[in-house]
Amino acid sequence: MTFSTISYKYNGIEEAKSLTSVVEQRLVTLQKLIPDGAESVCEVEFEKVSAHHNGRIYRVETNLTINGRLHRAEATENTFEEAIAKVRDQLDYELSRAKDKRDTLGKRAGRALKSLLSRG
């Protein structure tokens, strides 16, 4: 697993304890978007939002900290599995956007250096 620490908060929901392997399987696909050697901590919280028996009542919240930068996602769906999938998609979007920003900044720095070197 790419995360040095994963902590779970179940809020008294026993059925959520069996979902830790599902969370780890879904989040391992984010490995390609995390920089090599980065320190990462992931916090996952499971919650049943209301006392109803059907509808969107299962909530999953994830706080992913990579090198001190927080990436947060939450979803409320009909099942915990659907909420986990949605949270994973949100984190994928945020991490790919952050990776694009890092790459753009590196390219910009390279262009500036090339410009300085070509003048002299």
C-alpha cells in the first residue's frame, strides 16, 4: 500500500469494519498519482447519516494528506461500496489535477532556465 498510515473511524457501525479491504483495493489505484517518496496519511470515516432504512444514507469521508497537503473527498450513497467508489473517483480527480500542476510548474521552470541560458 502506498499510504504509510491508514486510520479508520467506524462511528459504531459494525458492518463497516469488513470494508477495510475494499477501501484499500480502491485506493491502491491512486498510487500512480502520488509522488515517489512522499509521506502520505489517509483517514477514512464511515457513517450512517440518518435513521431511515433506504435511500442515500451511507456516508464515507476520506482525508488524504500527502506531504502536508490535504485532499478531501466525501460521498453519500445507497451502499458503502458505492460511496467508496465515488470517494475514490473524487480523489483521483484531485490528485491528477495536483500532478498536472506540479508538471506544469516544472516545465515553466525549465523554460525559464533555458531562456536565461540562451541569452548569455
